[in-house]
Amino acid sequence: MKNFSQDADTLYRLAASLVDPMDFTDFLVDAAVKRIEAKRNKTSAKLVLKEYDSKYAPLVAKAYDARPVHQTGVDQPWLVAMQFIEKQFRQVQSRLKVEFVDDDPYQTYEEMADEVNKSGVLKVWKGASDKHPLWTPEQNWMFRTVHDYQSHLAGGHRFGLKGELASYNRHIKTFPKAAYPCLFTEIIGQTSYTTVHGDFPTQKVAILYGFDYVRIGEVNEEEMKKNFSEEGI
């Protein structure tokens, strides 16, 4: 059986035999140029930010701050995410004892990992959970449990912006794409806001437009404008 390159070569010779060789070569060059230009135009609106502390987080925080607390018609990503969270929470419970506590139990990743390894108990903060626009406080706790276990403990990712970005990348691999907008808002949005402003933000059910949910750091500046306009409400 011929391989792909042999088949392509045969097609090339056949096509070239039907038209003037120079015209056919010009056609191929022109097509190649158009493909390159189309790709360039498709990506030209994107901005890649690698300075996460100084550029990316402030951009996300500004967008998060501008979004409504509960955007109309966007509940689905949060509902889809919770279906997976509830299942994953039960899996965590099969491995560890989970305790919900009033005070933030760990100041560092190292402290959390050490205590969990010694006691077999994962403590999860209950605070700032009663005003989520869609999830119950208990569902909020389950989400934090799954995130701390899968993204931090299992992934070895520390607290802080850099660790949360890495933990997010790990976390989304366990969810369908339909849930990505939820996870970006809940993890990257809230973390960026806290990094910039120093306190925990109002929890929101709202889409953060213009940010690539998979390739962290990629921003579509034109799409980002929706975060600050009536079009994104």
C-alpha cells in the first residue's frame, strides 16, 4: 500500500499534467500564502502574558471585578462542574477523612501535606461559602475539598498564584470542557482577585471573556471587552 507522501506525489503529477506547470505552481504558492495569512489573522488578536504576577493576574482581577454576581443564562457550566465535584468528593472521602472547619486550617502547602500525611484527615475551610449565587455552602465545601486534594495534595502544587495556576491546569483535566468557564472563574478569577486586592472576593457565577481556559496566559483583547460592556451581562 502506498504511503501518504507517495499518494500526494502522484496527485501532484496528475494535477500538474492537466494545467500549465507554472500556473499550477503559482496556485500552490498562492494557496500556501493565504493559509499563512489566515492563521496569522486568526491569532493576531491574542496576547500571551507570561508575567503572571504583574500582568496576567491584574487583568483577570479587573475582569472578575467588573462581572455581575450572577450573570443571566450561564448556570450550565457550574451545574455540570458540580455533577463531577460530587462524584470526586465521594472518591476523596474513600481515601481520607474530611473535616469542615471554621478557621483556615493551613497557611502553607507544606503544612497541609504534613498534617494530612500524619493524621489522614483533610481539613477544609467553611468560610465565605454562604453567598454563592448557585451552589449551596455544602457544595462549596465539596469543591474546595476536591480542589485541595486533587490539585494541591496529589499534584504537589503550593498555595499562591503560581501554584494555583498549576493546580488549575491539573484540575481541568478531570472535567469536561463544558465546565471550564466555571473552573476558570472559581479558581483563576478568585485567585487573581485575591493576589491583587489581598482579600477573598465576592463569589460569582459569571463568564470571564477573552481568556483562554486551557492555555493560561493567552488573552483575546477584543473578546475581553465583553467583560466591561452590556454585551457580557
